[in-house]
Amino acid sequence: MVSVFAEHYFLFPVVAIALAGVMVLLTRWAFSKAKGGSLVRRTDYSAAEKDSFGLLVDVGSVQTYNEARVKVSMLKDFGIKATAARTKQGTGQGWSVYVWPADEQAARGFLNSF
């Protein structure tokens, strides 16, 4: 049986090294910082508009991250799924607490009781 690379024994190592180099370059690009085009990390840390979270409903706003996490924790302990996000509020930035529309009334009532 005749091997494909029998006459060109140097060709296989060259092709293997080239493919390994291409794989290294692709993984470096895919896992690079988000400065110019990472496939993995597309994180935007700037504040968002309050109405840019799809179906989630804003039930309260606070100024600090810790206050938002406390409210989210209280709602979760009460059995309501909640999350917090940094949003633009009037002239500045703050944190908004979001819940699903079905839980809006219960969340507002619970947060207003404190």
C-alpha cells in the first residue's frame, strides 16, 4: 500500500504545523479581551435605559448596588424571581430591580411594606 505522503515526507509536518498555528490564532482571537471582537465576552458595563430589558418590569430603583441586591434577596426569599441592573435614572445612574409581569403587584406590595 502506497502512502499519500511517501514522496513528499516534508509536506505533512508543514501542513500539521500550519493547522496548529491557525488553531492557536483562532482561539487567541475568540478568547481575547472585548477590545476588538471577542466571540466569548461581549460585556457592556455602561448603564442601560430602564425599558431595555424585554418583558421584565421595573419595580423599584435605588442608588447603590448593595441596596439593589438587598431588595432582590428579599424578593427571592418571598418567592419572587427578581434581578437588578444598572440603569440611567433621570440625570444620573442607579440600580433598578426587575421582576416578571406576573409578579409585579406582589413585588410592589412587598417592597412598599418596608
